[in-house]
Amino acid sequence: PLADPVLIHCPVVSKVPEGEFQCAMYNASVIDTDVHWHYQRPGSNTEWVIRQFVNGTLTKAQGFHDRVHVSRNVSRNSYILSLVNVTLNDSALYRCSVWSYIYGAGSQLNVT
């Protein structure tokens, strides 16, 4: 049997006016795999930000509609999440997931 995908985030911590996170995947292809992005603020439950399906369909959470963009970098087998016009409330741990149960360790966004 094939191994489960492994997800590696970059950068680990970001202190910038706009956040861009990369989630590299190993043991599976970004072309064939849906991705879900989530965030978690300290002391809060994990919430979803956006879902990108293989067929191109996007579903965005309320509050992120005009501020979040996703893409796939096929040559690096990576998913990319871009968050613009960030506010202090966007400070959180952002994580990608695939197959509904495999999560990357995440990238921390600290808005200052």
C-alpha cells in the first residue's frame, strides 16, 4: 500500500502585513487531491478558512470571501494560501489538510 501524504508548512512563523503560506505535499499529488485550509486562534477551536476541490470549486468561510486566495504550485507539489488585508484578529495558526484527516503542523501568523 502507498504511504499517506505528508504535509510540510513554510514559513513556520510569519509577522507580516499580508500572509502567504505554502503547504508542500509528499506521497500524493496536489493535482489529484482536494485541500482544506483551517485556522486556530489561541484558546479556540479549529475553524475552516477555504476548501479547494480538484475540479476547481472553492468554498470560503464567512469573513474571508474577498481576503483569501488559494492556488496550487504543481512544480513544487504545494498548496498556497494567501491572506490579504490582515487584521489583528487574523493572528492564528493556519494549517492545510487533505483526505479529511491528514494535517500539516501549520504556520503561525502574528499580525502586529
